[in-house]
Amino acid sequence: MQAHLRECAACREIYQQMNSPEPLPIEAVREVDYLKKVKRDRIKLLAGSALAVVLILSLSVLLLKLQSAKTRQYAAKADEMSAIATEYAEKASEYAALAEENAKLAEESEKKVGVGYDWNSQTVVVFGIGDRTNFAFPEELMEAKALDAQFDSFHLSAYLPTLRTDEPLDGFLSGYLDRTLRSIEYLRTYLRTNCTDAYYAERINQYVELSISKHEILGWKVQDDRIMLEMGGSTTWYRDVLYVLSLLGNKKPEWKELGYAWYLASCVDPYGERTINPAYLESSPCKDAFLRCGGTEENTPENWQRLYDAIAYTCLEQGMDWGDSYESHPMKNIALFGGPSYNKDAGNEMSVIMAASFIGYLADQYGFDRVSAFCFGRCGFAQAFGTDYETAYEAWGVRLNETCGEASDDISE
């Protein structure tokens, strides 16, 4: 057939027509081109939509991040403004308190230190502010039967004949009122400064009502928010002692509390009422011991400590069958023994003096704060001082012998 086709032109033309593809019509070609364009446009649309979605999501994430950063920034600003507002509120409160205090001070400054006389009750009435020691007492003072004095820290009501002294009464009363106020302030400050724990917190700021009667009375009690101190007869010098006992709070004080009160009242507080009596020293067996430890007749806390040490030394050396009219018993152990109590005689004074000397020794050796913790009942003796009572008592006796005994003369020489 191939040979025939090479020779026959007609057959070769027919064969060639049979094997060539039939061309599409122009309309069909146009239709195919249109569909391809539609497909391309759809692909472009889908791609554009996808790109738009991606852009929108990206922008959304970016906006959220920016919004979150702004939110945190605004929150920080809000906290800062809140802190500033709180500070301003505190300052405003502080300024308001200061303004109130200043108004009160301004009101009080218009008042004068006043002294008057009530004819009906025959009472001298004192209102004390400002210069506390410059009182002008009325002429009726010598006829007065009572004294009523009001101060910021205390109130004193006194039966005047009990307070009469050899010195002019107006000068004595001015001094007594001033010493009372300064004594209370001094003891409060001393305790706040030297006690790390607020043993006295419940009572240290309470108002003090001091009553001095003509009867032999000695005691204290707490009523509402006030401390009531009651004295009379020959016990008027116990003011500081009673105040410290009221802070301790035990109505049946042990030797430690009595010694603590006497120690603070005489050997610490410089505004006490009791004075060293030269006549007593001259006739007392403790005179030589007092002089040996450097004592003088000057009425200072240091001399009171020396006097108490000299009395304690003499009691330990010679026994306790000497001194004034008090019945005294030696302080041999940590147990209870008699002392000032409500409506009873002061009794056992020499034993209390020994306790005060011992408390002074403990304060000197171990610190006042430990002594306070022990005397306020916060801890036991061994816990407070790291030793037992008998050992400390013996060491105290050795110390007294070194300072007050005859051997001290050789040491001083």
C-alpha cells in the first residue's frame, strides 16, 4: 500500500485527508478561550480574597496587640493615679488632723493658767496648761481645806492639811504639781525608750486620777480608762511607786514587782517626793556602808541606789532588827511577802528596799528590758537572766560586799 500511495497521487491525497485532524469551528475556539478567561479570573478572585482575609487577620492581630499594649498602659496609668489619689487622701486626712489639733491648741492657748477659790467647798481650783510652775495662788490658800488640780496627764484632788509643809504652801504646791506631771511623763518615756516589748501598752497612756486623803490609805485601781492612785496620811510620797504598780497590774505584788516599783520610783525617776534624811543616816547602821559606796545627801537617783545598796548590805550583814517602826522580814526566796496593799500599812519596807537593790543589780548586769520582762510576768527568772535565782542572789551579795563592805575602803585607797 505504501508503494501504491507513492505512485498514485489521488489515493495519496485521500489518505492524507483521512489522517489530518479536523479543525474546530471558530465559534468553538472562542467558547474555549472564554472559559479559560473565566477560570483565570476566578483564580485571581479567590487569590485576592485569600490575600484580603490574610491582611484583615494580620491587621486584626496587630490592632489587638496595640489595643492590649494601650490597655496595659492605661491600667498602669490608672494604678499610678489611684496611688496618687490615695496619697492625696492620706495627706488630706493628715492635714485635717493637724488643722483640728491646731484649732484645739489655739483654743487652749486663749486660756490662762488658772487658779481660783471655791468658797462653798473651801477648795483651791487649778487649771494647769502652759507654764506649769508659775501659779498665782489666792490669799485664801491658808484657809483652804482641799485642792483640785486639772492637767492634761493627771487630775489631783487633795486634802490640803495632809500636804502642808514647813515651806510656804504656795511654793510647795507649785513644785508638787509640777513634779507630779513631770514624774508621770518621765516614767512613761523611760518605759517606752527602754522596753522593746510593750509590757505596759494597755495602761501607759491612761489618764491618772490622784487622790490624797487625810486617812492612812495606800492603793491603786483601774476604773474605765483611768488609773486611780489613792494615798493619805504619811504615805503621800508613794505616788511614783503606786503608778508603776498600777502598770504592773498585780493587786498582790510579789517581791519582784515591789522592788521594780521602788527601783523606778527612787533610783530612776528624778521627780520623786521622798528625800534622803540626814538625821536618819546619822543614826543608821547603814551610814558607813552608804559613805563607802560613794553616797551623799544629795537627793538624786544615783544616791538613792547607793542608799538602797547600803541598806541591803547592812541587812545581809547584821540582820533586820533595826530601822524604823516597820516589821521587816528578810528577802530569802522568790515567794510572796507583804507590802503595800489597799487600805493597809506599807509594812516590810526594808525588805522592799532589798528587793529594789536586787532589781537594780539585775538591771545593771542583764539590762532593764530583761528585768521588765521578768517583772511584768512575760518570762521566768532563768529565762530572763540565764541563771537561777539563788546564783544571782549570791552574786548580788558579793557585789554589795565589794561596793559597800569594809574591803571597798582598801579598793578605793
